[in-house]
Amino acid sequence: MAHTSASLMELEERYGAHNYHPLPVVLDRGEGVHVWDVEGKKYYDFLSAYSAVNQGHCHPKIVGALTEQAKKLTLTSRAFYNSKLGEYEKYMSETFGFDKILPMNSGAEAVETAIKIARKWGYEKKGVAENAGIIVVCEGNFHGRTTTIISFSDDQDARANFGPYTSGFVSIPYNDIAALNFALMNENVVGFLVEPIQGEAGVNTPADTFIAQAAELCKERNVLFMADEVQTGIARTGSMLAVCGNCTCGNTCERQSTYSKPDLLILGKALSGGVYPVSAVLADDTVMEVIKPGQHGSTFGGNPIAAEVAMAALEVVKEEGLAPHARELGAYFREKMNDIIGETDLVTKVRGKGLLNAIIINDTPDSSTAWDICVALKDNGLLAKPTHGNIIRFAPPLVMTKEQMDECVAIIRKTLFEFRK
């Protein structure tokens, strides 16, 4: 007997840990900007698996890279060399302009890796006393849910009752260059870990000057500038990296004055096109050389499938011009949202960059309004999720056309007007 959406949700409820609160929709198939539920209803995906599916669902080039490599060799561990890893590392190094890459699997693993590298660099290169190293982070951050990462989170749902917590972190307000300047006066600071745009915090977008000024301050104080681009990277915000600022080349380029090159670059999500878990930390030799054999690793990190998938995913971004497309379509989307804001007081603001955007619902964070709107959007054929109570994040696959965006704007407008005050 074929399962229904209701029966499949019941299975998850009964046998799965209740660590997520998904919208009541059971997806069965995806292609490009669309997904279909088990009953065959078609939806626009406006979440993109939290920006992992920038290249669209089941992109044939990326899926093809996975399936062809899976027929040949899937895993060797790092006990041996494999025929794909070196090629992948060279491709990543040349694409992003760093000497070295350390391959991992998930975004949280990559953040943990960057934290370890920064601390070791602080002790061995900067001369900070062992175990005294401090990493500065920002309020409202979301870097993952491992024990160390939640230790410096202020999200009580992620943090409460998971202690004791890891020490060595100082939190400052996001987008506050004066607070960062004060924090960096402590000579024990080894790194500043920051999201160029805070996605989980509701697409909290800083001043245009914040990232560049932060990078310059870190350079002056001999502190590693650590950019978590797990969600903002790979063309999502209109350039290959969000730290590229407003460059128009569609790629990372040190010659661009707006490019604030991180000392540690953290990538994940769309690095795989949503096809296979792939993450990475990139750095130049002066930083990465502190890691020696046996000091860090992962059984699956740098496996042949991951290498092939990641190269294909990045090739799609370049070949299809997804960075400039996201920049143009994102500006168009925010223009249309502002038109809606002018017609109703239900939405107070739209913010974002490229195709990473959010609208603020005119209600309290503890209200159900944003959730109810997302359920109604689902009923009308568009999938999005609220974050921080009264914020709805909109992040469709970057392959979306202007015509499709117009259809989606019409769905959003229709749905919001059903709720307008």
C-alpha cells in the first residue's frame, strides 16, 4: 500500500527524534526550483535546503558526477591517496585563491575545524599561552549545533541543558565595529568568527562597511579573520563569496578592492549543490601549516565522490553565471517586496542581499503569525520557513528565472493579503 503524506509524517513522529519542527509537507521529488509532495502537488522551493541547493534540485551535471564516481570508487579514507582529492584541492585553491584546503563533510565540522586551526595558530604562531586563546564571535550567530559551537550561541533552544560548555569565546554585538575594536585589544584573541550575513538570525545584514573594517582590524591586531560562508557562499548573495562585497566579476578576486580575504574561509552547503555532504576550510600556508598528520581529520573528508561532486557544483555556478543572476534577481525581489510593504502594514521590512532575503512580519516573535503565513504559502504552492518567530526567510534556488520569480511574488502577495491587517 502506497504511503500518504499523513502516514509518512506519522512514521517520523513515531520513530524519529523530535529535533525538528517541519512544515506539514512530505517531499518526494525535486527538479530545478520545484519540488513535489508524495501526492504529486508541485511547489516552488523558497528555502533551498538552507542554501544548499543553490544550483537547483537534482542538477544533472552534479548528479552525474556523483553517479559516475560512485560506480568507480566511493571511499578510501585518508589512509591512502585517492585519484580525485589532489585534483579537487587544486581546483578549490585556484577558485578561491588560497594555498591549502582541509576537506570535511558538514558545515558544523568545518567550523569546528576552523576553531581548532585558529587556536593552534594562536599558540604556535602568535605566541599566546596554551589554553588561553580567545575567539571573538557575534551575538545572534548560528555556526552549527555541536557542543563547542552551542557554547557560544545565545539561542537558548540550541543551548539550554547541554552544558557544561566550552570556554574561550567572547561575544560582541553583530555589526558593531567599535565593540570588535575593543574586544581585539585583548592580546589573547586568536580569531574573529563571523557570518557575513546572519542567515538563521533572520538574514541580519550588516552595514556595507562592517566586514571590510572587521578584516582590517584583524590584520592590524594579528588576529585571524574567520569567515563562515557555509550559508552565504557559492553565489547566494550575488558574488561567489559574500566577503567579495559588491564586485561584479562573479568570482573571488584579490584585485577587487571590495574583497576582504579571510584568513580562514569556511564553506559547505552549496559546495555540494545539495547532492552530497561536502565542506571545507581554506587558508594560506602560514595558517594551515600548523596542522600536522594525526592532529585533525575525518574518515569521509576528501572522499572521491565528494571531490567530484564539489567540482561539478562549482562548475555549474560558473558556467551558468549564477552569481550575477542572483544579484540581479535579488534586487528585483526586494523591489517587489517593498511594493507589497507599501500596500499592507502586515510586513514592516525586507532585507537581504542577492537571493538571501527575509521579510519581517508585524507581530511579536512569540506569535504564530509567521508560521501560519508559511502554512498558507504552502497551500498556495510555495515553501518557506519562519525563523526567530516573526521573520520569514526567502532563499530560492539561484537557477530561478524572472518569470518564475513573478509567479512566486504573486503567490506571496496573495497569501500576505489574506492575512493583512
